[in-house]
Amino acid sequence: MNDKLKVLVRLDLDCGEAEVAAQGHVTAKSLQALYVVVKRANHLKEGLHLVVDVSHARVEPAAMEQLQACSESHHLPASIDPLQSECNISVLAPADLAPASGPRSRNRALTLAA
């Protein structure tokens, strides 16, 4: 797997959803760049549901913890978004980091925003 981070954004503004799919190696450092993309997508439409798909990436545990924390708090880190705009994020984890109980499919979101 390539260490370089590649990001693809898919938008469905009619349905109010955006998918930010990352491939490569997600580290605590490269996660900052991913957050910037998520922030830009979040500002396209109010109330947008964001799916951060890292299921095809190699994700360091510290980076996954940070993603989960953003999903639970509904905010990006203050260093990325000083205004702390509401950000409804679901995280699709790699199979080796997905919860043990549950299907290993597109439905393996770790946290869904209410």
C-alpha cells in the first residue's frame, strides 16, 4: 500500500451527503490534511452528512481515535476549524479496525451522527 495519502470527495447535495474517501497511509500528521478536505466539504451545505471512508487506507490507531472523537463531538479540531461549526461525521474504518460484532460491509460505520 502506498504511503501517499489520496483523497476523493463524492457529493450528493440533493441527498445532503458527502463522502470523503482516503487511500494510502493515514497518520496523525496526514490526518490534518484530511480534516481540511472534510472542513471544505462541510461548508458546501448546512446539515450535510459527511462519511469519512478510510476503509481502503492503512490507519494508525492514534489517527483513528482522533477521527472517532470528531465523530462523537460533531466538531473538527479547533486548530482546523476555530469557529467549531457543527460537523456530522460517520467513519468507515478498515476491516482490521472495525468493531468485532457487525457486518464487514459499507455499514461498518463506527459512529453515526444523530
